[in-house]
Amino acid sequence: MYIDMFGKKRMKLGLHQHTTRSDGRLSPEAVAALYRDAGYDAIALTDHWIYGEADTISGLPILPGAEYHVGARDAGMGIYHIVCLFADRAPLLDRQSMGTVAAQDIIDAIHAAGGMAVLAHPAWSLNTPEGVRALQGIDATEIYNTVSRNVSREDASLLIDVYAANGMCFPLFAADDFHHGEPVGGIEPTAFIMVECDSVEPAALKKAILEGRFYASTGPEIHFKREGDTFVVECSPASVISFHSNCVVSRGRVVKGEGLTRATYQCMSGETYVRASVTDSEGRMAWSQIISV
């Protein structure tokens, strides 16, 4: 548990991890220990087509999860990876249906099991606005996916803004999509969401996430709010604070300096949404949720 700059309790969550149960190189015990030692309060083991129930492994709370997908290598043919989180039971999906089930069927099965359906790594998958609009019931998407840096598509910010400019304002996660452990060409625990909650019980975390009480990050703290026509960011020390919207005209939307902890932005005519991001002196980033105007 962490205490944020306003004295509120927050839980640091990793919501996209793989183990030797599917295509990860580390055992569930090793992955849990790695994230426990990195200060995470809970993680979800989202192995491919293998539903994992809530558990405690290596002393770390494990949240229920799995990952299901449509398509393989050619994004032009449609690739959709859907992470299931917080389901009450295993969705009615199995490996035998791989290759025949549609993305909408996956989302519907996740919802039928009481879970959240998260669109994973939309930049890696090249998920077009047209393709995403055709899907009903996406509960969130990943603005940052660490393992996608292998193809330089870890940051999906551009796609997120295209979605939002077309009326699709999804809650935003940052996740590792962890598969490999050092030193085997892998990654360290990097990305997370910070949820305003005083419990790691799945039901409490799910409620807080659905209410939007979280931000996504690889390090910094960010808080974002609207006061009339003014949008306000308060954050841990940053070198860049940026405001993003559907309007292409830039008017004070990027603030640069040293040790920045606050910035404001006046809403422009024609803006339909605004979100914010911060970058610290080490290049680490944090992303707010989207506020519709």
C-alpha cells in the first residue's frame, strides 16, 4: 500500500503477467516474488487461454485473470488480445476454440463470467478505430505495454487519442505484459496502475477501477481534475506536463521545466475530451484518465 500526495491509500497493481503456465519463462512463484520485491501490492497472472483464480503466491495477492486472442501475425487480418480481469469464474473459453471464436465472443464470455475485458497493446496489434468501434463492451485499454517496446510500440498514446477523438474514451491502463525474466532478454517490473483503495480484495479493486479512481504509470504520480473550464494536473516532480485533446491547435498544452508539480490548461472551443501525461527527469511517464468535455 502507498500513500499518495493527498494522503489517500493506493494499491500498486500489475494487471498483465505471464508464467510457465503458458508462454512465460518464469514460474508463477518466481513472477509473484519478482513483483512482490518490486513493491507491487497485487498482480494478475493472465496466461494465454488459462484462467487463473484469485490466490496468494510467494506472499503476493494474485488477482483473477487470463488473456484470450484473435488473429496471429498479420495485423491486416485483425489481431485482438483481450485480457480478462476480476471474473467470478472461468469464462466459457478454451484453447479448442482458438482460431474460431471472434473478439466479440471473447468479450461477451468475459462479461458473462463477471469480468472486465481489457483491450491489450492496441499499438502492437495495430487495432484501428474502425475495428475497435465494432466491438461492444471494452472496459479499458492499455496506453502503455512494456513488452511491446520490442517492436517500438509500447506507447499507444496516438491511438488512444484517435479513439477518443472518435468518441471512444476508454479507461487507461499501463501494464508490463511480462513474459521473460532477466537475464534472458526480458524486462523488469515497470508499468502499473495506482488504485485508490484500502484493500487488495478483487471486488474492492474492481469497484475502484470501474469508478475511475486510478492512474497509469511507469514511475511518476499524477492527479488530474477539471475546475470549470480549467484542467489541473498535480504530480510528483516532472520535467514535462502535457495536456492532450482532439483539437490539433496547440495553446499552452505542453509545459517544460525542472521539478514541475502543477500545471493548468484552459479548455478550448470544440474540445470533446482532455487527458494529461507527465514525464519525469528519468524519462518515466504517468497518464491520467480521460475527462470528457
